[in-house]
Amino acid sequence: MNLLLLNQFLKHHDVDGELIEVIDTLMIACKEIAVQLREGALAGVLGTTDNTNVQGETQKKMDVIANDILKNVLETNPLVRGMASEEEDDPVAANDDGRFLVTFDPLDGSSNIDINVSVGTIFSILEAPQNMSGDNVEAYLQEGRKQVAAGYVLYGPSATLVLSTGAGVNFFTLAHTGDFILTNENVQVPATTKEFAINMSNQRHWEPEMQNYVNDLLLGAEGPREKNYNMRWIASMVAEVHRVLTRGGIFMYPWDKRETGKPGKLRLMYEGNPMSMLIEQAGGLSTTCYTNIMDLKPTEIHQRCAVALGSSEEVEAVMEYHTGSKDGAAAALNS
Ligand code: AHG
Ligand code: MN
Ligand code: MN
């Protein structure tokens, strides 16, 4: 077997040398997070803190530890102008002359940490606009299409980096040597699927279009979709997206009427956009049900968005169910 290291692979594919340096720095942090997670209870990193983040969510100990590791490691790279994190109220300035901004969800799926189920770190890299410091929110409010790289590290039975620098999607598995090694090249999401993922407990809160769509999936071969669907819900977006990239599927966290003024649950800058880049780069689609997520113009650093992503024909189907409801609350907030 010809083992190709992450760094060699990126150089071989003519990825910008400075971008490679930032990705390498991110991986130093992710390896340290992987070590802490592997030790788990032995390292005393499980459980909850007394704090809540800016989104009003209780922080797990590992949310804070992972955030601090990423922040401290990224600050040491002169190419990083600043960073924005789920666990920081405001963007954090790093190096004035840095070329890049990094946004991240330090630990996605943190409700799963204490039960030893897969979690991950999601990241997005943007070019820093000229004359804007790293703590300036405006600098970060760029459409997802402007991302120069996006990815995640899934901490599961193995730790896997999934990365796009704008020319396809590749998987790199963390070896015992500490190297990320290419294990899946040019990953493609199958266009069709029989598997969907949504938190069904929110069904009564969805808008009628989403209710109709999921009802038709549940009707199986006897219904209008004419096939039997299977369902999964891990409650870690990283794990769900990894399944979709690996064997197809559709993953949804739609708008619902519990908080009508909120476009969705997931966050655009460090969940929606990076995952959309990976899915599109692998031939899938990613939408709010109305608009491609990467075309949204961000207005806030912790902005939320509705998400439906995965196999292209299934995502087209869910969008089809939503056409004609352009005046609904969800449509207004998600276009
Ligand atoms: P985070 O742990 O970063 O706050 O993100 C959790 C997200 C996402 O990973 C997952 O798909 C979703 O929240 C699960 O939400 P429910 O608990 O509402 O199912
Ligand atoms: Mn998350
Ligand atoms: Mn998180």
C-alpha cells in the first residue's frame, strides 16, 4: 500500500503553500483534541461546566478544552489573522498580518461526549479582507462560496480528517504514528438514496412542506416515492455528514416553529457553510430547502440556518416539496 501523508498529498495537488501551513496547524490542535477524547474519563475531561455559551447552551468540559486548544495553537501561526468559534462570543484577533480567518465548531455533537459516541471538530478557512483586524465581525461575513478550505475531523472508532480545498473531497485517517494518511480519494456522494436523517421528535413543529415530505418517505414503497426508506439520527452533524459522504443519504435540520424568528438550529459560519462545501465538492447538494446554503449572505457571526444536505436527487426532491411556499416564515428566513 502506498501511504500518502496529508502534507505530501496537498503539495502534490498544488494547494497554496500558506493554506497547507494553516491546515497543518489545525491538525496539530485536532490531534491533541483526539488524545484528550481518547483518554476520556481517565483525563477527567467528561461532564459539564457551570457556563453557557453565547447561544445559551451549557458548555461541556470538552467544548471548552477543544476551543482553548484550537485557539492557542492557531494563535501561534502568523498566517492566521483571527478566528471565530461557537464557544467565543466575539471573533478573536491573532496576527495582524495574517492572511486567513478560521471559523470552527471546536466540538460538534457535544451531547454525545459523555456517552462515548462520535463527535468532531468542524472548520472553515477564509481569506482575510484587507485592512480588517481579526476581531472585526465584518471580516468574517463572507458567503460560503468564498471558503478556501473546509473540513472536519471526526473522532470516532478512528479519527478521520475530511477535507476540501476546492478540488474534491478526500479522507485522511490518523495513524498511530501521528500522521494523517490518505484513505479515500475524490469521494462522491451517490445521487440517489434510501436513507434519511432528521430529529423526528420535532415533527409537529415543522412547516407543512417538511411534514408532507417526511410523511411520503414513511409511506415507503406504497407511497408516492415508491421505495422503502431507512432512518438514522446520531445527533452529531459530523457523524451524519460522514455517513452521507460515505454511502449517500439526506441529513436535515429544518426550520421549526418553536422559535419562529430563528432560521434553524445549526450555525451557518462553522456548521452550514463548511459542511455544504464538502457535500457540493463531493457532488451532493446543500440547501435551506429554499436556497443553496453557500449563497446566503451572512449578517451575524453566530447566524443560524436550516439545513437539508446530501444525495442530489433527494435534496432536489425536498426542495420540490417546498416550492410554492415562498410566503411562509421558513421561506422568509431561509432565502
Ligand atoms: P453542537 O454540539 O456543536 O452544539 O452541535 C450539535 C448539533 C448537531 O451536531 C446535531 O445534528 C444537532 O445539534 C442535534 O440536535 P438535537 O439534539 O436537537 O437532535
Ligand atoms: Mn455543532
Ligand atoms: Mn459545538
